[in-house]
Amino acid sequence: MLWSWLRLAAAIVGVSGVVAGFIVNVDRATRQGQDLGLVLANYFSLFTIITTILTATALTVAAVWSMRHPGSTREPFGIALGIAVVTGPMMLLGVVFNVLLRGAPSEVALADSPPIAFLDSWATETLHVVLPLYLLIDLVFATRRRGLPWWSLAVLVGYPLVWIVYTMLRGELTPDPSGATTYWYPYPFLDPHTGGWASAFTYIGVLLVALVGVGAVVIAIGRFRERRAARREEVTPIETPAAIR
């Protein structure tokens, strides 16, 4: 039951981060006179936001199932796959953001009021630090985790791959809300206008390799934990009335 509540708490924190970021984007778009619809479309196209929403959904479903089915039965395959699909990308997001993207505040952020600055900081830390760390802890310590077959790796990599294709196609068709360019890419390293298409595809290749590696680790840990739990169940003596007497 403890992990059910922890998963619900993590889902709430994730949603709060998305809401905080939403408020920040609305405030900045309003102050700068930008097209609010375009700004929000870009916001909800961010890999971080999409993955966080999927994470909150997966954790909530898992928590509700666990509460309705108390005991030691392992979680259903669908729930295990849903959590695994978001675990790898969310942990990788944490690494990529804190290594490549964390830096000095942007010019528009410097003009934020104190409440907006707080919400911006809350969104940044919850989505790129707190949630990735929680998913790592859940992967290693949560009870009732089910191991996944190796073919699940295709599903784990498939989701980010679909997002990359969507983003690269949308980027050339979407103008920057500021009006500075006729294109918009959510992350600098994906923008072919910055370093060229070769640079963008190199980063994409590196990300896909990293996703395969992280996904393989997620599956391997789950399979190891399931085998270890099965061995423990085999060696645990079963108490019968006769044995007790």
C-alpha cells in the first residue's frame, strides 16, 4: 500500500509541474503579446510535458490497481509496460536537461515576477529532477514489479522515436511565437538551422542509442527483480496447520 501512495504522490507532483509550466507560459506569452494558442501548442509538444503526462497517468493507474488488488500478486503486464515506457525517457530527460540544457535564465525569464519565477523553478525541478529520481527509486525498490520480455524494448524506444519524427516534421511548419524565425524546435540540439542537419541527426542518433541502452537497463532490472522474488518465494517455507502445531 505504501508504494500506491508514493506513486499517487509522484503523479500529483508531476501534474503540478505541468500546471506550473502552463501558467508560466501563459504569463510570458501575454506579456510579450505572442499567439497564446501557438505557445501552448508548443508547450504541450515538448517531450518533457508529454512524458510527464504519460508518467502521471501510468503511476495513477498502477496505484489504483494496487489499492484494489491488495496482496503480493505482481502487477499486470500492461501496467508494467506503461511504467517502463516512461521510466527510461524520464530518467534520460533528467540527465540531458541537467547536463546540456540547464543554464542561466533566459532574457524573458529575468523579467518574471516573483510568483512566476517560483512556478518556473518548481516546474523545472519537479519535471527534471524530482520525477526522474522517483522513477529510478520505483524501478529499484517498488514492490510487485513485473519483469518484461526483451521484445518490450521496441515499445520503449518506439514512443520517443514517434515523438522525434513528429517534432522534426512540425519544426519546419511551426513559426517561432516571437516572430524571429519561420520555424520552431523545442531543443537547440534538434534545430538543423543551428548546427545543420548533420548535427541534428547526430544528436538524434546518440539519443536513440541512449534510449536503447536505458531501456535495456530498465528491462534487465525488472527481470532480475522478478527472478529474485520468485527464488525467495520458492525457498520460503509454507506454514500449514500441521506445521504450526
